[in-house]
Amino acid sequence: MYALSEMINLGLKEGQDWPSPEYKMVASVIGLRNRNVTNRDCLIDIVQSVLKVSQERIKSITPDQLYEEFGCPQVW
């Protein structure tokens, strides 16, 4: 489990950055303080799926949509 807010950055690949604070917030809500996220690979999968979401949808995306449309691990 990852507990510190900056640990979400471990899900970024080398050279990647957050497109906006909303992306980081969505990934953090799913990936941090979640006992089902037990390794970095899972955290990377969460972050990378969130980064696939368009700017227009990031504020309204649901966990189920992330899972079904963007391949986010179902850790909830």
C-alpha cells in the first residue's frame, strides 16, 4: 500500500508528467491508501490508464469507466 501523496508519481514512466492536476487527483484517489494496491506494477497500471483519459472526460470519469474503457485494474 502506498500512503504518501507523492508516491503516486511512482506510476509515471520516465519522462512522463501529469497533464493537469486532475489526472494526478484521479490516480491518487484510486491508487493511494488502497490496500488492494500492493505493488508498483499495479500502481503503474492505474496511473497509465488514467493518463489515457481525454482532458474533456477526466473530471467526470467513473472507476467503472476506467476499468472497462481504459484497462485500469479493478482495485475497488
